[in-house]
Amino acid sequence: MRVDRTGRVFRFGPFEADETTGELRKHGVRIKLHSQPFQVLLMLVEKPSELVTREELRLRLWNADTFVDFDHGLNTAVNKLRQALGDSASRPRHIETVPGKGYRFISAVTVPADLPASRQTTGLQENVPLVPETGLLTTPHELPRAPRQVVWTLLILIQAMYLAFYFSALANLPEIYDVFSELRLFSPELLAAILIITAAAMIPVRLFLAAAVAFDYRQLSAKFSRLFVALLILDLLWALSPFLLVHHVGIGLAVGMTAALVYLPFAQRSLILMYSQA
């Protein structure tokens, strides 16, 4: 059965591709783009993160009985598309070249769920970055624009802060063990083991995130989406860490610090979405 594919609006970063009008817009401003480059864009955003072969593109753009210099025509269309998106083949932010095979769209793509039913896709599963849109978490198009350097700095500082937590806890295990012993709710050995295991597991994760931001890793948003749920659970667990310092900071400050740390995983998620759009 043929699927009706008309009426979709694809959003990625500051861009929006409207299948009905054949228009590409950035921050709501239309960008001039001819039909063939736009058709290439549609094929790529229909299957984000998946390889679209040159043969698939040929069949979509040219009929089997049409005789053209296919390679030259496709290369020209892709180059014009990259120019419209401000992208480059050497440092791709949206379109990655798979040498000898085709292209892959590496930005996170959404098809907004709040469009009228006639403009929803029935043949494409929405690819929403990080977690599905539930109305509780921020979606990419809701986020403000921010200087890339500011977002970069905040993300690096967050990773450094978490690393400081992990190393400080591991360096003060005897004192922390005494705190666990005073709780008398769980075995101090069990709590100490959980602390050591989670800290040891999260140190390489934090180093990866810091390196990905520092080296401008283009697929950071997609990678983070696979880690988000696990990171959220562990970060919420570590949000209780100020209570390990309750003898030094007092119960009131420990509560305030914990409240801030509970919010931090969601702030980090928003920052990574902003980083992918900057």
C-alpha cells in the first residue's frame, strides 16, 4: 500500500524543511534552494543517521530512462544543499559523506507532533533526540539561541564538576564510610561499594563527554540520547552526595545543593541540544 508522504515538516537545529511547499527555512526565514537539492534533503531527513545510497538518490531524482551525468548532477545538488545549510564535507554538521556509498544525515531530526493530522507522517517514525517529546522535557525548537562558546564552556564546567565529585569521594572513602555507618539504614559496605562502582563507571563517561565537546564531535547529541536515561538515574543518585558533607556544610546547605544537583541533568540535556544547533 502506498504511504502518503505529503505534508511533513522536518526540523533540525535552526532549520525547517516543509515538504508541502518545498521550502527550507532558517529561524523562519526562507532560504533559496532548488528542487533537486531539496529532494536530496528530504531523502536524508526521512532516514536520519542511516545511509542513503547514491543509487537511491539516483532513482529518486532521475527516471531510469533519463540519460544524465548522474555523478556530476548529484555532487552539484549535494554541494548546493550544503551551501544552503552552511555545512561542509570536511567538517560536516548535517550531511556526512560515506565515501563510495552515499550520504548520512547526522543531525537530530524531529517531525513536530503538534501539527494537524493532515500534516503528520504515517510512514516515518519520529526521530526525537534524547527522549521522546512528552511535554515535560524541552524540545530542540523551544530552546533559545546561545553563543556556541558559552554553551561549550558550561558543558565543560559541568563535566569538570562531576569529575571533582567522583575523585573527591574516592579520595575520602574512610570519612564517607563513617558517614554511611552513622546512617544505620543500609550496610555501609554496600553503600561504599555502590559509590565506588558508580564513580568508576561515570569517570570515563564524563571524560568522553568533555572530549566530545572539546573536539566538536558532530554526533554528540545522538550519542547522548543513548546515555541519557542511565545518566539521569546515576546523576540523581549522586545528587545526594552533599549529604556526605553534612558535618561540614550543615543540613540546610546540603538540601539546597541536592536540589540544584537534581536539576543539573536536565540543564545538561538542554545544553547539549543547544550545542548541536549552534
